[in-house]
Amino acid sequence: MKYIGYIGTYTKKESKGVYSFTLDTEEAKISDIKVAAEIGNPTYLNITDDKNYLYAIATEGDKGGLAAYSIDQSTGKLTFLNKQMAKGPNPCHVNTDEMHRFLFSTNYHKGTVESHLLDQENGTISPLASSIQHNGSGPDPRQEKSHVHYSSMTPDETYLVAIDLGGDLLATYAVSEDGVLTEVNRLELPAGSGPRHLVFHPKLENIVYLVTEFSSEVIVLNYQKEDGSFTINQAIRTIPEDFTDNNQGSAIHVTSDGKFVYSGNRGHNSLAIFKANEETGELSFVENVSTEGDWPRDFVLDPTEKFLIATNQESSNLTLFARDVETGKLTVIEKDIPAPEAVCIKFL
């Protein structure tokens, strides 16, 4: 089976924008890496559930914002639709709801979480609907102010959850029909932990896994959909105790059966593998595996979940792993796949 994927990148050095590629699961090989859309710093991408549209972070001169593309599902070709740009730094993450009525973005530099309405007929992005300014700080020198890093809808599509790395905060927002965000709850996370990304357990709807950038941990949370609140269940390290060099947690993903959680480490340059308790969702450490590159900013499970691809930003390479679905363990297949300044990957 062949699957088309897209790579979001920085364009500070050699990258031209969004790249596409093909993963052949029969041959266990990545091929045909090429520019799919020329655009500045499309670091994070989002593909709608119906696979019709791709949304990307965008930079243009002194403006930052979001760009929309339609997808030809047979060829993977992207066609530019429109963009919404504003003066100042670009956002760092982009996400949609399940019905792609809304487009959500977070801005690390501005400390904001924002929403746009989407045209459901043609996928274009409407002007800004709502912008929430966070005002927090933390004990780490990099927490001089709020740095909102990630947002996503809860699986029940009731709330938007936003993570403030600078303020050690997880905030829950109600989303109105016209895209206006209203805070309904918040959880203060351990001071200096630097929360970054999260993922909901696919089977246990009240279990959430959050990765921290500074304390190199996965924090297991309990979610209450009645009021959008969260509580902490467990914290487990993503790197060995004796590793004392700089490490920054990056991304986190969970398998569709809910049995395994993977977390990225920039500095230690590894993926941490955890086995999840099928009843409680609590994690037990399996092992760390090298990403065979420098600064793994994100990674992705392919649609079959028999493979995993890591993006090594600083060494500009992808690493393709085979995944043992019974043990969760990873085996390197190919490790020097060129991909300039790669950040994230999304499959069609």
C-alpha cells in the first residue's frame, strides 16, 4: 500500500516550504520527496478528517498567519486557496475541529490562542474570530512570559484545550458557534515543567497524555467533560536519570488501540516508548530509541501503525522505523532520508 504524506518545515536555510512524499508499506520505503507548496516557515500542518484540505502555518515578510490548500487525494497535489496574515510573528501550531468549522492556532511569541471560522463549502479561512491573550510566567529563564504552544478540541468536541509553556498552564475554553473562545477552567501544572503538547487516549476518554519541554516528562491527566477540568494522575520521565545535558521534550502520540505512547526528546535525540495500562491509562517505561539524527521535533505513526517516521530538524533527515505492534518497540529501517528542516508530518 502507498500513502502520501506531507512534511512541515522551517525555511530558514534550504527548505522551500511544505514537502510531500510517498510511503510504500510493502517495500518499507519512503520516496518521491518534493516541494508541494512554496511558503515561509510552514512548521505545523493540519489535514481535515475528510482529507479535502490542508492548513499550514505561514510567514510572509513581517507577517505571520495561516494558509489553506485543497488536496487532490489521488495525486497529493496542493492548490492554494487563501491565507489570513497579521503583523508579527507566525503561530506555532494549527488544528481544526472534527467537522472543520473552526481553525485554531497558538502563537508562542505572542502568547495567544486564536480561532477562525472555515468556509465549509470551499475550505477557505475567514478573518480572525477570537483571540485570547495569556499572561503568565514561570521559574525557567525561558518562561519570562506566556508562550502558548498547542491547542486541540477534546474528543467530545465540547472544549478547546490550550497549553501555555511559559505559564505552566493548561486552559480549557468553550467555543461558540461563531468561534468565540471563553475560558471555563484551568489547571496549573508543576512550576518550570514547560508543558508543550498533549494527546487524548483513544479508548479511555478521560485519560490525557501531556509532554513537558523542560522537565522531560509525560504527565498523565484525568479529564472531566462535565466542566472541562483536568487533574494530574502520574508523571513519568522521558529520558534516563543520568542524562544531564540539555533536553527538551517535543511531541507526543498514542497508538489507535491505546496500548502505547511515544514521546520525543530533543537533545537526548530519542523517542521514549511507554506501555499504557488498558484500564487506568497509567504508563510504564519500555525503552528509549535513538532517532538517528539531531533535534527530533516531531514524529508520526503511519496509517497502518506498523511504521513510525521521526523528523530530525537540525540534521534535516527523516528516520523510518518498523514498529512491533505487540511490544511497541521500534527498529530502524532507513535513517538518512533527506528532508530540509523537517518539523512535523501528516498523512493523507
